[in-house]
Amino acid sequence: MGRNAWYYVGLLAVAAIWGANFGFSRWALASFDPILFTFLRFGLAVPLFFGLLWWKEGSIGVSVKAGLQLAVIGAVGVAALEIAVTYSIKYTTLANASLLNVAPWPIFAALFAPLFLKERFTSRLAAGGAAALAGVCLIILGGEGGFDPSSDHMLGNGLALMVSVIGALYNLACMPLMRTYSALRVSAWSIAFGSLFMAPFTAGSWAKVDWSGLGSVHYAVLAYNILLATVAAFIIWNACMFRVGAARANFFRYAVPLSAVIAGLVMFGETVTMWQLFGGVFMAAGLVWISTERRQPLETPAG
């Protein structure tokens, strides 16, 4: 693992934050429309992104060409992605959505990587990825829900699979830009454009919220979503992904369902099955195997 060790730790930390957010968001979604809650998460993070960018780098701008690229990335990789996540959960089972959102994502990232980057898909990455994939399937399918392939869920299943495709392309599209701009600058602009394109979809949701009835828990969950699950997580993930490679980094998304299972156990007293424990072992072994492969770093991003 060597000098890349902290980058892998960063990826695991972000996966843990995103997984735990399933539990925190479950509390909030009883009071918020899902798309409005998602918009608040990203929209309220935008000033923080640009404030950090100005404080750290002394400027916030990008070239016109990069701005157009980031507009497309934000529209597709943030707005469309998050809306698809929301409706995939609505139109299929949670187990189906979790499996199809997460499991194919790293595979698509590895398949699409040659279109954006010069990354080799090595035998170690294939073996470790296969073990991690087996682990995440056991974690998700070993729960009470299981996988339901019935036709009633085909719309949600299709949207969930689309999330994996869009998400992989989003990560890969950010990589070339981070050879010119920092992870913070790329994150700030992609989130800003994503929030802008997401805003019209919230038009009918604001009046449905009982704003006077919101308590400290709701605001604490919003703060967690904004500060940790968005600002910190996107910056850390993009920076670490740039260092270790998109294909390799995306396999660490398999830690998200494990973190979500732990969050369910701690927050809601949900049970953990033996199959899920076996899945955690398989997933951890696969990720350790991937992270021990030596890889030459790419160019250092500007900023």
C-alpha cells in the first residue's frame, strides 16, 4: 500500500460517511420530500465550497471550456444522478436499489476508464474486485429484504442500474479536469451546476414541509449531509480517487452498504445476519488485496 495508504483510508472514511447517511436521512425524509432534501443538501453546500476555495486558493474561476464541461458534469452527474437515486428507491425495493446502485458502479468505471484515462485493469484489481463484489452482494442479499426481480419493480431497477452508469461516467469525467484544477475546485463547480439544474424539480415541494415543526434533529441531519456527506466527502473522494485511479477507487464504494448495515444496527436496532458478516469479510479482503497493488501516481493537480 505504501504512500497511498492514506488515500485508501480517505476512500473508506467517505464510504463510511455515505453509508451512515442512509440512517440519518431516514429520520429526515419523514419530514422532507426526497428531492427537496437532496437539493438542500447540495444547494446549501455551494457557498461553503466556494468559501473554502477562495480561502485556500485565492480564486474561484475556471476557463469557459472547463465551465461548460463542469455544467454537463453537474447536470448529469449530480442532478440527474441524485434524482435517479431518489426514484429508484421509490419504485423498487431497498435491497434492489442498494444492489443495483452500488454493485455495477465500479465495474462500469473499469470498463469506461480507457475512454477517459490511461488506466490498466490488472488481474489483482479483477480478483480483488470480484471478492469485494461477492461481499457486497452477501451484505445486501443477506438482509431481510432480499432481491425481488418481479416485473413490478422493473422501472426502479432500471433507474438504479442507470445510477451506476451515470455515477461511473461522472467520476471518470472529473479525472481529466483534476489534472488542471484541484479536487476542491472541480467539486465546487460540479455541485454548483448540479444544484442549479436540480432546483426546478423542487418547485412543488417547499409548501409541503412543516417548517415550524422541524426540530434540532432535522437540522443536525442537514448539517451532517451538508458538511460531511457533501463538502468533506466530495473533496476527499475526488482527491483520493485522482491519486489511486478511478477504477480502483470506485471498488471502495462497496464499503457503503456495510456502513449502512452498521448504521441500521446502531440507530434502529436492525438485525445483522451471518451472511452479512461473511459478506463484510469478503469485501474487506477484496479491498485490502486491491489496495496493496503498487501504482504510479498521476500528475499533481494545480492549486
